[in-house]
Amino acid sequence: MRRYFSSLHPYKEHLTTIIFVVGIVIDMLILPDIEDPKARYFGMAYLTVIGSLILFREWIVSRNRVTQMEERIYGISTFGIVCFSGSALSFVCIYAWRSAALSVSWPLFLIFILCILANELVSTHSFRFTLDVGVFFIAMLFYIVFNVPILVKQQNDSVFGLAVVCSIAISLLYTYILKHMSDSARFEASRIYALAFGIPMFVGMLYFLNVLPAVPLSLASGGVYHNIIRTESGDFIGQAETDTRPFSSLRTDVYHLTPEDSGVYFFSAVDAPAKLSAPLSHVWEYYDEKTKKWIPTTTISFTLEGGRENGYRAYSKKENIVNGLWRVTVNVDGNRVIGRVTFEVVRSNQPVTIVETKI
């Protein structure tokens, strides 16, 4: 039976990849924001279908009948697993796409790209089985990581650690059930056990090394202003420079510091699920050209309260600022990065064009 299903035709290899990508693209278009309860229901449904289809496919393999009908069922199950795996991974893509700083969210895009490449290169049943289970574990891990903070209504290192432990426990239990479904699953059990433990531990290591962003929080918007005021109605009004440079959105922002400025204002809006609270901070950092390192100079702390339609909005002010390259990193729980904005401060004696805008 294993030899019979050991290879797929080239067009089928590409078809599984196309289905995988289509599943992600469709969900990125129709899936609600992560904090929307419907997104959690969609995610749970996707994971349930994937897990059930993998078990069902291995049960088909264990029958060892090699009938035309079973071959067709096997193929349909494989394509179903691939399609729903793409949809389940859309949680990772949506978060990465929403993040305001690619420098923070790039590891999530890398996970997505590696899954696509692996899906394209794998054809034999044994590796197809391992890949499908591995992608399932990745999708389940991020689903748990996104939703545990919502359930406990907090986001910090302990909550992330709890999510990793839950993912390991569920993955190990699933592997135990899976290895009794077919000889091939039993033969691959050691490899699957390694994935069940290794994937959450590896992602956890990346998180605590501050390589991964502090999911499920994301920086919806951020920028520097000459002044920010909060109105009685709770709106924020910012005074920003107009930028007429070509392709200005692709450049580092330039802040022209005039004699009238008392300092530089930074505004951030952080998307957070309802009722979730977390310690938030703006860390002002200066790039030292001599040491080639970012030097923290000022940290201003807040307490995030989630659930606002436009995100949790806050601003900070940096006085006595010098010329050079600066960035403000938005952190949670002390040092977990949500996002950051980089800009250059240039002293200018010439007036700059300022526009007031609601932010």
C-alpha cells in the first residue's frame, strides 16, 4: 500500500501547493480579525477538520485494500488536509500582515514560506504524512498562542509559556492516538513525537529570544508628531509634517526639529482582544554610529486595556532629543516587542509645513 501511494504525479505536487496557497489567500480576505470570536470558531473548525482527515487517511492506508475507491478517497483527503492547513496558517499570515514593522513580523512570514516550500518538494507518502502532521502542529500551536491570552485576559511571558505547554500536551496526545491508526503512522511515531515536542519548544525559544513578536498583540499604527493633544471626546489630534518626497512611504521618516518644538511626540495604536490587559511601554532608542548599536534612552510605561475599536492608543514625548537615527519600540511585559517605528531627527531653522490630523 505504501509503495502504491509512494509517488504523486508532477501536476498533483503543484496542485497541492496551489491549494495550500489558495486556502491562505481566501482566509486572509474573509477571515475576521483575530480578536473577533468568529475567527476563533473558524480556527477551531479548521484544526478539527485537519486532525480528523489525517486520522481518516491513515485508517484508509491501514486497510491495505488498494482499490480505486480508496485511492480516490486518499487523494481527496490529502487535498483536503492541504487546503485546510493553508486556511489554518492564515492566522500566522494575518498577524504578520497586520504588524506595522516587517522587522518584527518577518519570522512569521518565514514560517509560511518554509511550509510552502516543503509542501512543494514532498511527494512520498511517509514524508507527506510527516509534513501534514508538522504543519498541523504549527497551526495548532499558533492558534493556542493567539487564544490563551484571550481566555486568561492577560499577555505576558507566563501566559506564552502556558500556551506552549498546552500545545505540547495536545500534540503528544494526538500522536499517541495517531500511531494506532496505521503501520506507517506507527513507523513514523518517533519522528512525530519529536515534532510534537520540538515545534512548540523551538517557537518558544524564538519568542523568549525576542525573535518572534508578542502575539496576539499587533501594532496597528505608529508615527512621530510635532504635537499631540487629546480632546474631551477622547480623540487624538496630531500635528504631522507633510512629506512630498517621491516614494516617501518607502523611506525612513524624517522629523525636522525646529526651534519651536519642545520635543518629539510618538503615537501608537495597539490592536488587542477585548478585556485583555498587559503592561505596555514606549522605548526610545538612539542609533550610535560608533558602536553600531541601538541605545535605549527613555522608557515610558502604560497599562494596555484591549477591546477598543481603533486599538489601545497612547503617546509619549521625548525632550532634549539630538540629531540622528531614532526608533521607538513598543514593548509588552518589559521587553517583548509588539512593533517599532524608525525615523531620523534633523534640526532645521526653516519652517516646516504642519497639518493637523485625527489619529
